[in-house]
Amino acid sequence: MESRNDTLPRITATVPEPTTGPLSFEELQLANRNRGLPLEALRYDITPTGLHYLLVHFDIPLVDAAAWRLRLGGKVKKEMSLSLEDLRSRPRCTLPVTFECAGNGRARLSPRPISQPWLNEAVSTAEWTGTPLANLLDEAGLAPGVVELVFTGADHGVEKEYEHDYARSLSVNEAMHPEVLLVYEMNGRPLEPQHGFPLRLIVPGWYGMTQVKWLSRIDAVSAAFDGYQQRVAYLYKRNADDPGEPVTRMRPRALLAPPGFPDYLTRRRILDRGRIAVHGRAWSGQGSISRVEFCVDDRSFDAALGKASGLFSWCAWGVEWDTTPGEHVLSCRATDSAGNVQPTDPPWNFQGMGNNLAQEVSVTVR
Amino acid sequence: MESRNDTLPRITATVPEPTTGPLSFEELQLANRNRGLPLEALRYDITPTGLHYLLVHFDIPLVDAAAWRLRLGGKVKKEMSLSLEDLRSRPRCTLPVTFECAGNGRARLSPRPISQPWLNEAVSTAEWTGTPLANLLDEAGLAPGVVELVFTGADHGVEKEYEHDYARSLSVNEAMHPEVLLVYEMNGRPLEPQHGFPLRLIVPGWYGMTQVKWLSRIDAVSAAFDGYQQRVAYLYKRNADDPGEPVTRMRPRALLAPPGFPDYLTRRRILDRGRIAVHGRAWSGQGSISRVEFCVDDRSFDAALGKASGLFSWCAWGVEWDTTPGEHVLSCRATDSAGNVQPTDPPWNFQGMGNNLAQEVSVTVR
């Protein structure tokens, strides 16, 4: 496994450093391809399939489901090759799971790391149906000395100088959690191509890079996986030379559904005066949500929290707000049961990961 | 109807002029909200629902389908109020229809009009199911002197200084075409919220602004509708003062599915040497596709054309290409049966409408 990432002659331009300059053409191309959640869709506990956010590194691969097999190999006692039908006939489990792109908030950093330029919108919740990974690993039998499982997708491309199939690893301990699923359905229907058809990994609580789509192989390995997506891409780094810390579980975040109605171009919101209900969702991969503060300018109120529909899905929150005419900035801020609080200063890092800076929404009350 | 667009005190910043400057924050917000077709999805004759392009001017409205009614009024002999069930029990028709945002290609213009900054990707095809509009209009009976039908959605917002519900009109003649449908299903399932649930208008051959989503009213009127989306937004204008010409049916365009595999950031394609198949789709709202030229650098080849799955859906095209090592630019260009050809110079206009300049894809053959 460790030699999977073949090094190509450097065929891309020099990877740009974080910048305070304007948006680049490359960022625009990515923003038009990838898809955020329109924030009014925070009204849905389960995001409609076609509204789920989407980040695809390379191309959506075309997979022939009849010929497709999941290969489970590497250091296992029994190698396995499973058809979609084999997987569907195994124990079945449905979980609502919220996940978020690790790069969510990147374009709100300054200097701004150059990649998909998310503002706040790279999060969604779906009901995922599949079979627990742990049973399958038990059946295959991990050999002594196995430390990680490597999950490889069918999507192929180049990132920086590395040509590779998208691949990520998990420790054996993390992979054996009962909520880790190999899923073939989303919201009660077979996966659509862009969400990983025919099979994807779901690791509740973790950022989106872990939810490997178009899964083709699982390999048990006896040394830490050094693939590009594991050792280069998804790291919290202070600068180019920092070896960095891995990005893992989601930091807490609350978002509010912008109230009133928008101006098309600026997305500024227009509200009538009077009492209005403001609502949103909050989540964390490090605990349950224990508090959401709703802020109007520099005043803050505790929001009422709803019950999440599952251990790994966002919870609703809401407040009543007596609007006053004029210009206001609305914001919200989550705290989780592990004591993590959303920061008021953006947590800058070299690759723009995990920026859970509080959202701000400009409104005009008339 | 003519007084529906109330003029507000100007609550937005001055609308920016077309610019040669860098991308603005407002354009980024729109690009993250709206959704293009990832171009590899040109492989699908019918776009999977969750991959269909999306342009939403305001917010996706929340519609209670049980309480919802379509009101058909204005200058008709019999006003009507129809539930979703009423509409579903009327004659049913399914059509594959390709449509495209009128602003597709806007961000490739220079100077660049400031709005949703599409490059090439704002087009898709779906199978739409609904009931013909003409039957309904016959049943209601248009009064003498009616010249247009006005279609109003439930989406509400401000654009420039105009607060309005999204609304567009069609001449009686256009509205009576047998292929014009009131649709409640997309790809065999009820519309998802972002595609107009519970009902939208489909006018095959026309750009996307005509396919009014979240339809709430149809009004027969005896004077040309002067709503914002009709008289201000969707016009071909040479400059700010030009009264302009209305945007109507789609200009011809061909797109190719970028071959090989991509570099994540630049989207440059990498290909191995040898013979490869290149394919794409082409469409026009002004006739059938009669020719697609595939261009490699400055050489051009005629592509083989497939049969479109319907009168109003795109047709597949394909060529075999013997690649040669090095850097190349691929392009393609459609001609329709009315003799319209994609231009090699972008058809600039003040609002960035209908830019069907040929797509260019940079590739490295290794």
C-alpha cells in the first residue's frame, strides 16, 4: 500500500501559497463544480439528496455496478471480494449523519489558502443505509500487527505532484466503531453517482474527506498509510514546512438559516420589523451540542435546542428575536459537551482546514 | 399584474458595471450557492437529479403542498384554483428536456458582467412529467384581447431596486405550444424543493429563466408584462441605456466531457498517448443539431452525431482522436438546423446573456 502514490514529473503549476489577493480562476472553476448547501435548506433535518453539499476532488467515476466488487485484502486471514448484492444481503443499518467538508470556511481566512473556496455552506445531513464495517473486518480476520485500514476509491487524478486514486486510512480502533458503515443507499434510494455509487464509507463524526466515495478496496496494513490525502492534504499545518496534525473529527459549528428575504447579488437579508423566529442547526464531531448562542450585533442570547434525530446528526436550535429597524449583523456560536466552543477569531492554518469561525449574516430591518 | 413590482427605496449598493477586475465576494457567494453540472456528467443522457444545474435567484421557498393551490386568473372566462391532486389527475405527459441558464458562459466575457459567474456548466437534461398547459388554458378560456400569460413563483426577493415574486411571461402563442408543461415530477419522482416543488413550468427550447419554479399563479393579461425578470433582467443589451432585446430560445452549444483525468486545482487534463474516444452533448433551442466540429488546437474534425432522446433534448456526439504527446487545447462547436453556428468570438452583451462561445479544455498528453 505504501507505494501506491506514484510520483509523476511535476505536471502542474507551482501550488500557490495562501494569498490576500483576489479570487483566482482556479477557485472559481472549483466553486462552480462543487456544491454548497443553500443556507435556507437548513430548514430540513434531512437534506434532500439533490441539495447535499458536494466536494469531488477529481472526476465522478463511472462504475459498472454489475462488474464492480469490493476487494478486502492486505494483511487479513481471508481475502474477500464482495458484489453489491453480497453487501446488501448483510445486516442492514440506517443512520442519519451530518458531515461537513474539512475545508468549510476556508475562503473566510486571510491570507486565504487556494483550494475550493467555501464560505459556510459545505455541510449537510442524510440518512445513510448500509452494513457495519466491523462485522466484515471480523469475518476477514485482521492479521497480527495490523494498525490501519486503507480505503481506496475509484476516483483518480493528480494533486500537487501526486497521481493517485483517492485513499484515506483509519486506525483499527476507529474503523471498528459500530457506527462505521459501508453504505449503498442515501435517503432511501441507491446512491446517486456523485455521492459514491455503488458504495461509500461513512464514518460518523468525522469531516467529509473520511467518507470515501466509490469505494473499491479496503486494505489492512501494518504501517501508517502515507498516501497524499492522508499525509499531505488533510493536515492542520502552520506553514509549508510544518509536518502538521491530522484533521479528524468535526469541530463544533452552528449555522443559522438567514431570515427574511434576500437581495439577489449581495445576499443581504431584508426583514420587516416585529418578532420573528430565527432557526438553524448545530453539530460537532467531538460531543453533543450543549449550547448555541444567537448574537445580534454585540448582544447574545441562548437559543432553545431541539433534540437531534440521531447521535451523529445536527440538532435544531431556535430563538425569537424582536427586530429593531436598521442594519444588523446576526451570528451564532455552538459549544459541545466536550467543552469546545466556536472561536471568534478564525483558527488560521496553512491549508484552510477546520475553520469554524462563527457565521455572520447582514440584515436590514425596515 | 403590471403593478406587481413595487419599487422599494434603493436598499442595495449600486449595481456594479461589467468589469475586467478580479472576481468579487458577491460572485463567490453566488457560485457556492448555485450549482453547475460537473462536466464528466455529460456522460449521462438524463442527468441524475442531484447533478442537475441549479440557479436560484432568491431563496428556495418552503411550500406546504396540502395547502398549495395553483391560481389561474386574470382575463379568463373561468378562474381556476387547482390542487396538486387536481393537476396529477389531468392528462399526463413525460418529456426529456435540456435547458441551460441564460447566463451560462458569463464569466468568460471581458469585461465580465457581475452576476452568477458561470463558465460552461449551467446545463442539464431531465425527464419532466406533468400536464400540458394548453388544455388548462382552453378550459379556463382566455378573454378577447389577452396577449400574454404571466407565470409567478413563490420565491421572493430584491434585485437591483425591485422587490418582487419571481415572474416571467410568454405570449399566448408560445404558451399554447403542446410541449409546454406544468410539471410535478422530475426523473420519475416528485420535484425536489430546489427544482420547484410542488409545480414548475417547462417551456422546451427556452433558456432556464422561463422554467418558472414554485409556480403559484398564472395570469392572463392584455398588455405586455413589465416585471423585473421580463423587462430588466433577461435582455440582450449593448450598454446600460440600451432598451435591449428579450432573451428567448437557446443558442446552439456543444460541450465535451473532458477526457483523461484531472489535476485537482487547475482541472488540466492528463491523457496517455494513443487513440481515445472523446464525447459530449450538443443542443439548440432554435433547431436540431446538424453538425458538431471537434477541434484539436487549430485542426477540426466532424464528430459523429447520436440521435437525441427527444425533440427537446441534447444529442450525443463523439470522435476518435489519435493523441500526440504534448500540450493541446480541445474545443467543439455546434451548428443547428436553422443555420446558427457557435461563434469563435464571444457575443458580448451588458448582462452576459447567451454567451455560447466554444468551450476550451487544456490537456497534457504524456
